[in-house]
Amino acid sequence: MHLLDYQRYGRQMILDGFGLPGQVKLKQSSIVVVGAGGLGCPALQYLAAAGVGIIGIVDDDLVELSNLQRQILHSESSIGIHKAESAASSLGRINSSIQVNVITSRLTPQNALEILGGYDIILDCTDNAPTRYLLSDIAVILKKPLVSGAAQKYEGQLAIYNLGPDGPCYRCLFPKPPAPENAGTCEETGILGVVTGIIGNLQALETIKLVTGLHSADRKPSMTLFSALGSPPFRYIKLRSRKADCFACGRKDFSLDMIAETDYVQVCGGPRPNWIERGLVDGVAGYRATVKDLKNVLDSGQEIHLLDVRPSTEFGICRLPSSQNVPLAELVAKPDVYLPKAAATPMYIICRLGNDSQIAAEALRSIRPDGRIQDIIGGLKAWSNTIDPNFPIY
């Protein structure tokens, strides 16, 4: 090791069980992190600081303003450039002595072996089911551990898949992927930024333990569950051993050709819904109104009934002055309660993007089929884009 490395890494080298051999192992290791977002950024930061010799960063996304609340390797000056490049630049400032490989291509069944094959350990820091299943399958083929993290809202989880001869793969635990409509994103469900930091740091920790030999060889497979609002915040559950009938790790004939021939997006139920596009569909004639239509009605002073069916927390962020908040679940449970007394009173329903409002309007029409009930195409996002650019988009 270089003389200055003894100063740089001395605080961890003096730890019992770590020492000089542990640092040399880190320097000789190669780790690939798939996803340079909320989970990947903290994991990358600590892997680089710890002295991992070669780090690969795989991400084809670009940095956006909404990422900066949790993706700590990126900055305002990074907006619009590839996350992998932005993260690599930050790692270079943290530790210029390590090698960072940047891959801005999307990971696919066809290129996964080429991209991931040369690394010792794979970190799954992604946020979509197709890539999770692909990473699990390729880890089985490569016989390498997969350190997997996930985070949403106030909660997160961590597990090491394909660890040792009996460790389960991701498919062992989740043989059937969730429907795309039920696999919410941070944009849809929300995420407390520090939660991704906690899980990403734990991914880095487990990786360092694997590399240096601090990970107990006889440790049973387990999953760490974290809840920022829980008391205590951490729970641990034992995982089953590898399933004998697992589609991937339970088959001796599982091969790269099988991976290359698999359409992981279709296996997971198809593409993730584009809720913005869905909210902009015109729908049945007379059932939907544009934001310009709503603006004209509001300006006319005509008596209307305007319901906002977003959750109350979102309603508290921003709202149209004349709107009344009735969360969708409450409205669908008792739609008759929220109909105007006068059947002739026009009723308009609005939400964030124009999807929940359609569900609400349909529920109200089931009670009053001849009522003047319309929901707003594109929701409040369309209002901001078309009517009032000062209306917040979140």
C-alpha cells in the first residue's frame, strides 16, 4: 500500500478483525453498484471512502431536481447529466486513488454478463421489479452475492441474496412479481431522503463485511427491516433456505441463454404505467373537462362543487382556493355523501395528475347518473402547466 494509505485508512485498520489484511482485501476488490440514486449514492460514497479498489456504477438515468433531496452525490450543477457520471465525479473528489468505471447504458438481459461479470459483489440499488429479477438471475449464474436494498415512504429493507450454497435468491422469496400498477415509485408514494441513506449505508456495510471476512460464514440468511417511525426502528426476520424448485437457483439447467431470452418487463406484467399520460386521456365525451374549461367556469362566478380527491397531506401542500378536500378512499366508500344537494349544480373533480379523479367521478355517477359530473384532464399538474405557472408542482 502507498504510505499515505496508512493515514487515510488507519482508523479502520486498527479495528480488531480488520487490520492491514482487511484493507488489502478492499483494495483488491471490485464492486458494482446498479443504480446511482437514493440507495446507490450513500453506498457508493462509503465504498469509495473505505478504499474499494474498483467500483462500477451502472445507471442510464439523468439527474433531476427532485433527486437532490436524497441522492447525495449529485448537486444542482449535476442536473441534466448522467447519474453515473455525476456520482463518479463525486467519488473522484472523495478518493482519487480508486478506479471508477462508469456505465451509462441500460442494463439488459443481453449485456448484463458483460457489464457485471468482472466484479466480486453486486449491489442492487434499483427501484423497479424487472431489473431486480434480472440482477438476481445473473447473480445466480455468476455465483456472486447480491446485496439488495429497497426504500419507500418511511421504510426500507436489506437482504443479501445468493450468499453461500444455501442462500436464497430474490426469486425464492418473491416468485411472483407485483403488478406494475401496485409497484409504486418515490414520486407516487413519497420517500424520506434519510431512509434511503440508512439502507444504502447498510448495503455498503454488508459489502465491506463480505470483502474483509467480517461477515460470519455460518450466519443464517436474514432480512433487515427498517421503519423510521417504528420503535425500535430495526427488525430482523430469518429467511428460508434456497428453494429446491426455484426457477433460477433451484435449476441445474438455468443458463445465460434463458436469461437472454427472457423479457423481464413482460414477466413483471408489462411496462410501469405512465400516470401522466393516462391522466391526459380525453375519455368518454362529456365526462372530462380541461383545465381551461375549469378556469372559465371559476372566472364566470357560476356556482359549482369542486372536489379535490388527493390525500389530505397533499392538499395541505397546495390547492385551488375554491376546492374542498375529500380523499379518494373516503369518497369511494360513501359517494352519496359528497354529492351536491341540487342535482343541477355542476360538479368538478380534480387530483394531482388526472387519474384518481376519474375513479372518483365514476363513483359519483354510479349514484347520480344524470348529474353534471366531470373530472379534470391532467389534474393540478395540467393547471400549473397551462393556467398558472406559479402553482407548485411536487
